[in-house]
Amino acid sequence: MSCKTILSVIAARHDDKDLQTAIALSDATGAHLVLLVVAFGAMPPYSGYADDAASIWINERERETAALNDKVASARTKLASAGISHEIQEFFCDFPWASDLLGQRALYADITLIGGDVVADEDIRGFAIDGALFHAPTPALIVPKDFSLAWPPRTVMVAWDSSYEAGRAVHQALDVLKSAARVHIAMVDPVALPGLQGEEPGADIAAYLARHGIDVSVDVIASGTRSIDAALQRHGTDIGADLLVMGAYGHSRMRERIFGGVTRAMLEHSNLPLLMGR
């Protein structure tokens, strides 16, 4: 993943923490920043435009539009002071089309950044992450709330289960893995069987990464009574990981049943930044 263009999504109703994260990442990578400032509005009432519900909806929409204009003006000032290559795009988006909007913008970026304020906002998080993961061709970098992103990460953990999605995430993150001082292939309760994770789980992906000059180790984790996401998060803390690379699962009922809960739990509760591919 050669990072030349970053798409960062921020909400007009939040403060500047996500903007600061985007500026820091762009400065660290030397990438052009495309800042997408979004305000979200509810769908109009269907009972007509003359009743009380319609009047409330119009007033709310005007308030959200004004907040969007104010945020764009403030962001423009801060980006000019930061001295990075950038552009600002603004969009007032009705909720049902938010995911498609992100997918369209991400066609022209190398990575989509979702900051902690968006992740913590239950009204916006689902639409932003769904758009970044399932409507876009780029990997998504998802930063927890109040987390100071260190880039490039020195210690990276890869959640590995020999799946297509995990392999896709590794290939998208290859440049990041090459720049890391240490990469840990983490497997929770792997099954040593041909056709699944092989007779020696993790050996194949470790050899592949080693041929790229990556200092890699294979960590087998016993979940015990913990969930898979809890086991991964605890191991990430134990090894001092700066980033977790993992595949995202969705759009398949079987995979959603088996893995979807892990993806969702990591998105909602991760104590590490996630670089997710699909």
C-alpha cells in the first residue's frame, strides 16, 4: 500500500480531534489529504411540507447545514496552517446514502481514515465503517476514541486465520508491515489440518512475509474462556502493538455468523488502531 492519497471522513458536529489525526497521518506519510466533511440529516417526512413535522425537519436541516459550513471554514484554516497538501470536500448526506458516498470518494484514495469521534458516534459509526469497508476498494484505518496514532507503527499484529479476507488485508498492508520493526502473526485456537491452516499454522504466511525482509514471529493464542476479539486485544496489549491488521467479514451469512461478531466487536471495542482490508 503506497500511500499517496488519504481520504479522511469527519463529521461537522464533532470537535477537531479527527481532523488532527488526519493532519498527523498526512504529515507522517507525505500523502495528499482529501478531507470529507459530512453532515447527516434525516429523511424528509412524507406527510407534506406544511405540517409541524415538516417545519421541524426544515429547521433541523438548516441547523445542520450551518454547522457544516462552519466546520468547513474552520478546517480550511487549520489545514492551511498545517502546511500539508490537501483539499476539502463537503457533503450534506441523508443517512441511507452515506455508505455509497464514502465508496465513491474512496475510489481515488489509497486508504480511508475513520477517526475516533466518528467511531464513538453510534449514529454515524455504522454508515461510515460500512462505506469504508464494503463500498470502497481501499483498506480502512480505524482509530479508537482518544487514541494518539503513531505512524509508521513499530510493532504490528496481524490477526490470521488463513482466510481470503485476512490474506487481502496482509497484501494491502504490505508496505506498512515492511516498515515495522516487528510483525506478530496472531492466531487464536488455530486448527492444524491440511486445507485449513496447514499442518503448521502460520508457517506459510510467516515464510511469505520473511521473503519480503519482514521480521516476523508466529504467536498461537489460546482463547480459554475469552472471546476471540478479547484474546486478540489482550495479546496486542501484551506485545505492545501499535496496530492490528485484520480482514473484515460481511455480505455472507455463513461468514457473518462465524466471524462477523469478531469484526463488529473489534470495531466497537478495540484498544488498538485497526487496518482492515477485504
